Amino acid sequence: MGCDPSLDEESDELPPSKQAESAPNFYLLNTEEETVSLSGFRGQVVLLDFWATWCKPCQTEMPIFDRLYNQHQTEGLNVVGIALDRERMEVVNPFIKKFGIDYPILFANDRVLKDYDIMALPTAILIDREGRIQRRFEGAEGSKTVYEQEIKKWL
């Protein structure tokens, strides 16, 4: 269940019209105030995690993503969190320290939210090594197994 139940959808394979669509590139600031682009991760499997500190289901998912990142990073997995909090560093840095999140955290802008059609939190988007969107998860799965099975298809 996501943070806006009226917008939640069952996570499932993307419809044929959306499968293998190129993931839109972005340039976003990270927690060190450096600009990071999606194209910089080309050649890796990327799980984009759109989240916010106030979203309880996001708090459930992030430790799962952190474990997956730590277990599969050497195989080419990169998890990239994209925080929607308007207060940015003020709330995000203490949050990631509290939860011990190791993967990179970026700050969303309106364009990336529009480009990725983010309507509910959490939303995770799996991108293959060629930069194509392969799976979209809307709402919390709450299970490491669900994500791991899908990620392993692309590693």
C-alpha cells in the first residue's frame, strides 16, 4: 500500500506499450550537492526508488533496497533513491543516517516526477543495463524476494 491509496495500483509487469521504453535521463542533486545523471549509471541495472521521509511504506521498503544494493552491487546493481521532500538536506540527511541507507540519494524535481509519471509513493522503477525500463512497482511490495527475483533477471 502506498502513501496515497487512491492512486495505488497492483504492481505488475508493464503493459506491452510501456515495456522496454527508454528511461528518461535526468540531472539531480545528491546529498553532497553534486549533480548526478541517470546516464552515469549506463551499463548497470538501476532500481530508482521514489520516496519521502514522511511515507511509512517507503520506510519499510528502504532497508530492503539497501540490503539488495549491498548484496548485488558487485554484480552491477545500483539502487538510487529519489527523495521528494521539499526540505531536502534538513530532513533527508538525518533520515538516511537513522536508517543506515548506503545507496545514493538524489533530490527530485518537477521534471523527473513528470517524466517518470510518479503518482504514488513509494514507486520503484527497474532499468536494465541498456537504459530501458523493465518493471514498475507502485506501492510497497514489502518483500525482498519480490524485488530480488525481478532484479536477478537483469543482472
